[in-house]
Amino acid sequence: MTGMPDAPDVPAASDASRPPRRTAPPAWVVVALACAGQFLVVLDVSVVNTALPSMRTGLGLSEQGLQWVVNAYAIAFAGFMLLGGRAGDLYGRKRMFLVGLGLFTLASLGGGLAQDDWQLLLARAVQGLGAAVLAPATLTIVTSAVPEGAARARAIATWTAVGAAGGALGGLVGGLLVEGLTWRWVLLINVPVGAVVLFAAARYLAESRAGDGRRLDLPGAVLVTAGLATLAYGISQTEAEGWTATATLVPLAAGLAMIGLFLAVEARTTAPLMPLGLLARRPVSSANVSMFLCGSAMFCMWFFMTLYAQNVLGYTPLEAGLALVPSSLAVIVGSKLAPRLMRRLGARGLAALGNLVAVAGFAWQSLMTVDGSYLTAIMFPGVLMMLGAGLAATPLAALATSGAPPEEAGLVSGLVNTSRVMGGSLGLAVMSTIAAARTESSSGGTAHALTEGYALVFRTGAWVLLAGTVLMLVWLPRKAAAEVPAEVLAEAAADVPAK
């Protein structure tokens, strides 16, 4: 019949009515989004340091509360990091990226608007939880978006550099925001940036997962995080209450009980957060203990250097941020030199050398005075401390993954980073108690008393690192495996500056 369409045209018309398929975004867009998430996570570990004195004044924080502005984030981040990586495998990396960034952004808003100290500390803990969900997804998204080979190596290098830049710029950005606006903007700045990245990630990222049906070990993550936080709180109580007071002994005992319960849960669950069998391997156990000791000293450096610069030397927040830029650059230099030096000195030798360089910096810093000059009281000792940190981190990550099958490489490298941050959290609690006790017992004026407390912290840190060096030489295996996954070295290099 004339005027009727031919039969073959019907499917064509039907096809034309379907919406066009969405094309995959360029790889550089995916890498940029993942790097933006990593930048925010690392930046927020360090950006609050220069704002600490202003936060204390604005909210009436105690000395103990001040350390928890840092520790609330660090403990939640470390405790849930392995769970966050596993959740990405099971439920999708894009989904966890969005969930983590959403939590992080909302918590930043809550912290920036906080009117009481407990509100700020709660927001920082939720920020840490969001970061723990977000951070593991960023590297996986990068490696999934770029094919293996030179292109992937460049993408990982970009991701590493962005993470390092976040740590290096944290103090400077914090100083600019505090001095130009208020301390609240070190948190509020995350809100517009996070919203833009969230929108772009929802639109452009593709979903990927590698689930095998195993369940998440949520009880393990909650127990280890709560146990660590309770231990840190108990340690912080010793300065005001003493070691034998009920207010000290109860949280210490409760924290240890939760850690013990965590180990019992890990031994029984079919899909543990931390397979205890891994710790039976000498490279894994020795590298994690070494990183724990390194973190317990290194993590405190930024906290007390910032307080010394502002509370004793009278630096403004911006000046304090600028003063620590050379130290931040030194840790990047150390992490970049480490792979080359490993070929000459071996992983164990380089880790020990890095620790000894840091010991020299800590010992020098312990000579601080109330009228110290910038070069000798901050810059040179700070550069030594952080150059040593950068040199030691990569060989420890390499040793921890030595001989591990490919499917466990991410887990064991995650354990190293978790050990470092957990060591730092407990170390900060101990060092803050040491500083406060010395400051209160000092007979000099306020600046003199504070200087004595800070100096004792660095002297103690030097001894801890020296003990760690001896342990490395005795316990660490001589060599790492010849091939270490690029992702593992990238994680080690990017996480070192997370102050």
C-alpha cells in the first residue's frame, strides 16, 4: 500500500528513538577526579596544624582537646582504612568514592560551623571515617582507568605527586586561610571543592568492583578503632590524673581489652580485616613494628613544631606554614630518592639510614630555645627529620610486601600505612602528656616552660627512633623481593607527607 513505510524502516525508527549510549570519559578526567579526592584527604591531615592555636582560642580547647583535633581524624582514618579498601572491592569503587567524599564534605561543614569543642572533635572523627572510605578507592580508580604500561606508570606518578603536594601545602594553605579569614575555613574550604568533585565523579566515573562474596569485617574495624581511641584517651589522662588514678586505669584497661577482643575476632572470622597469619611472616611483622615506631615519633613533629613556632617564637599562622615548607619538600625528596638508593644500600640498610638521619634532626630540634633563629631552630632540623622519614618509608613498604602474592600486596601495604598512623596517634597522646608534665614542672616563664616541654618531646622522639633503628638492623630481612608493585611504592610515597 502506497504511503506505508517499508518493513525494514521500522527497526531503524525504533533505534533512532533510543537515547545515545554514553561514551566513556577520557582517562585524564578519571585520573584528575581520583587525584582530587586523594589531595583533599592528605591535605586535611596537615591543614589543621597551623590553625590549632586559633582553634584553641576560638572554642576554648584544652591542651588535651587540642591533640584530639589531630587524633580524632587520624584514629578514624587508620582504623577504618582497611575496611574502606575492602568495601570498595565488594560494593564498587565509584560508590565508595562518592560515599567517602560525601561523608568527608558534610563533616567538614559540621566542623567549620562547630560551636563547642565536642562538635569539632566529632566532625573530625567523621572526616577521618570518610577519608578511610575514600582514600583506598582513589588509587584503584586510577589503575583501573589506565592500561598497564607506561601510561599507568605516569598516572600513578601523578597520583603520588598530588598526594605529596597535599601534605606539603597543608601548612601553607592553613596559614593563609587562618590569617586571611578564620580557622573555620581550614574545614569549610572542603565544602565547595568536595561538592564540585562529587558532582563530576557521579557523572564521569565508571563503576568497578572485584567482590568475591566475602562479608565486611565491620566488628574488627570498630573494635580496633575504639580500642586505639580509648588507649589514647587513657594515656592523655595520665598528665592530669596520674598513672594509678581510676580515670586513667579504666580507659587503659578498656582499650587493651578491646584490642584483645579484636585479635580474637580476627582469629575466628572467615574474612578478617587483618589476617593474623600475615603477622607470622617476618617481613610483614618486622616492617609493621618498625613503621609503628617511626610513626610514633614522626607524626608528632608537625604538631609540636607548629606550636613552638606560634606559641614560643611568635610566628603568625601564615609564617608558621611557610616555615615548614622546606620540611615538607624534604620528605618528598626523600621518598623520590628512596627507590634509587634501595638498589645500592638494600631495603634494610636504607630504612636504617633514613631513621638515623631523622634521629639527627630530632636531636638537633631538642636543643630549641625561646629565642631560636629560623634556620637553626626550625628549618635545618626539620629538613633532617623529614628527609629521614621520606627515605625510610618506601623500603619499609617494600620489605612488608616482599614475597607476598599479588592479591595480598594491597593488604600488606595498607597494613604498613595503618601501623604508621596508629603509631602516630598513640605517640601523639604519649608525647603530649610528656610535654605537658615538663611544662607544668618548669620554674621558668610561660615561653621557657613551653620550650622545655617541646624539647623533651623531640629528645624522647630521638631515643624512640634510635631504638627503632636497632630493631630494624636486627629484625628486618636483608632484602626485599626484586619486584615491588608500583602501586605499593606509590602508596608509601604519597602517604609519607600526611602530617
